[in-house]
Amino acid sequence: DGGITQSPKYLFRKEGQNVTLSCEQNLNHDAMYWYRQDPGQGLRLIYYSQIVNDFQKGDIAEGYSVSREKKESFPLTVTSAQKNPTAFYLCASSIIGPGETQYFGPGTRLLVL
Amino acid sequence: AQSVAQPEDQVNVAEGNPLTVKCTYSVSGNPYLFWYVQYPNRGLQFLLKYITGDNLVKGSYGFEAEFNKSQTSFHLKKPSALVSDSALYFCAVRFRGGSYIPTFGRGTSLIVHP
């Protein structure tokens, strides 16, 4: 999984609770991404960032928030506004450029109690 | 705009037989095309990519893919399938001059039977 770590591997959320998923990379990549994966729906982009202290919404940003205070870290918070958070969450990073390969972390599975 | 389609949700093949996982794309310029593989409960791993040059791209684990501009396709192939190739395969596209954010297909589940 190439220099990207995600924690925890499994996360349980109670109703009304915010939870934060960690993503750290040691590849010195400028760009970082968060994706949500649901069965049969492929990968959907939540947020992405190409520089510290800047990030952009992806296709399904509602109910999620991110921060990019350090180049190597891009945590994702799943807020209580996200009514259907059960999914597999993947973090990725890359050099900025359309021909560049993305490197993915091992993922976090979020379950609702 | 860019989009990618993987027309088969599942592909079944016997071990030792050749395999093909299909991908077609739509972009408004010349594409960059990628294949990734995902094993259960794991992140995606890069297999290969087409940037420019030779239309036949060779990648990891004996996989290859052929870029066909006229058919806007980038099918993934392997001459002899292994049971261990069973996984979820994703095609992704970006286009030159556009955003560096890729668009992913919905994935194709490859099942290789012993």
C-alpha cells in the first residue's frame, strides 16, 4: 500500500457522532484525495487537496469535512450530517499531474452502531 | 468532460485461460488511462497506465492493456489467468489539458475458477 497509512482499520459510529479517519503519507506527494467506496458504485471522490491549507469538494462532499495542516496528513471527518456513512473509505496521494499514478492506503471501514 | 465505462460487472474465466476485462472511455482530448486492482478489504494497487507511445502497455503481474483510439477502449488482458488474479479491477481516465483528478469506472469483479 505504498507509503500511505490509514487508521483505524474499522470504525464504529453512533448516531449523532462525528468521527475522524486518519490518512498519512510519506511519499512527499502534494496531492491527496478521499474516496468513498460502496458495493457496485466504484469510487466516488469526497475531497481533494493539492497544497497545504487548501482543499476542494469532490462529487459527494456533503456531510464530510477535511483539513490539510501538514503536507503529509489529510484527515477526514464524517459528521452527523452524513446520514448514510456506512462504507469503505480510501485515501490516496499523488504527484500533481494528469499522467501521475495515485497511491492508495489500505482503507477504513466505517460502520454505524 | 470525461467518463469511463466498464461494461461487465463480473468476468468469469478458468485458470490457465486468457482473460480480458473491458474498459471504454470518453474524453474531450487525448487520454491518460490507468488500471488498478483491489483485493478484498484492501486499497487499490496500480497495475499499468497509458500515457503516450506504444499502444500495448505491459504492467505488473503479467497484465497488459491495449490502447485503441478508434474504439476508445483500453481493455486489460492476461494470456493465462491464475486463481490469485481474482479481484476487483478498476479502469480510470484523465485527459490532457484537464483536471488531474481521474474518473474511475465502477469496477469489474474477476473470478478465476480452478
